[in-house]
Amino acid sequence: SVAAPDEARVRKGTLLFIIGGPRIKSRSGILQARIGSLRERAALAERAAAMKQEAVKQKMVQKEELLSARDALLHLQSALADAEQEFSSFRERLRVRAPRDGVVTGRRINAGQEVEKGDVLAELVPPESLRIVATLFPPENIPLSGLPAAVETTAGKEVFATVTKVLP
């Protein structure tokens, strides 16, 4: 999906695009199922460790069994934390963020379009380097450099700037 519209001024880190599709949905489902399974197993291991704790108090089982149950619980909790971190990292990699401040221009893709690794999705022009080419016919000997300028974009937004150079 497209999160930042054309000609939007964005700050570094602003969300521009979210990558999706069938392969992404499948991978996401697999990771979520793994997390769900590990949560259930950890809950069972926690109950088992609590039962072992009670059994040790009543001298029905050896303390080693309690330690083994706690060790199994710790391994499952660690695996669950790893799976949750992997899922969080996976989701974040799907979000394309602005690498610097700028203006989104030259978008080359639309929502739903397939992209490959390395494809250019849009251009991000630093706002201080925008170049607006216009044809003007001012009266002779009227200096334009240094004057304020307001330009209306095709999207109906206004860009305010200062004329820095007038070409012959």
C-alpha cells in the first residue's frame, strides 16, 4: 500500500509504503501460528512447573523433576520471545520508511502492484534542492532572484520557495 501521497513532504522515518501480498501473508501466518503454539506450550509448561513445585512441597517428587520442568519452561519462554522478535522484525521490514527528509516525487508503483527486491518505488527529493522550471515573461529589468514564489502542484497543493536563479 502507499502510505505517503505524491508530493508529500516527509521527515526521516516517515512510513512511505507497506509491502504485502500472498507470500507475505503466508509467512506472517506461519510466524503467528508458531507464536500461538509456543504460547500454549509455555502455558502448559508453567502449569506443569507449578504442579511439580506443589509435589516437591508434599515430598511426592524429587527436586530434580521441578528443576527439569522449570528448565523446559525457560526454554519455551526463550523460544517464544525469539519468535515474537522475529515476527516484529519481519513486520518492520515490510514497512518502507523515508531515509531522509524530503518530498515524495516520481512514484513508480501503485497499491497492489508487484515489486521485486531492488525496485525503485519513488524518488525522495531533498526540499532544499527542488528545481521548478517555469516560463515567465516579466517586464525587462525586473530582478526575480530573491523574490518569494508560490507554485501550485498538480495535486492542488502549494509549494513556497524563493527564486534563487533565473536562467537567460
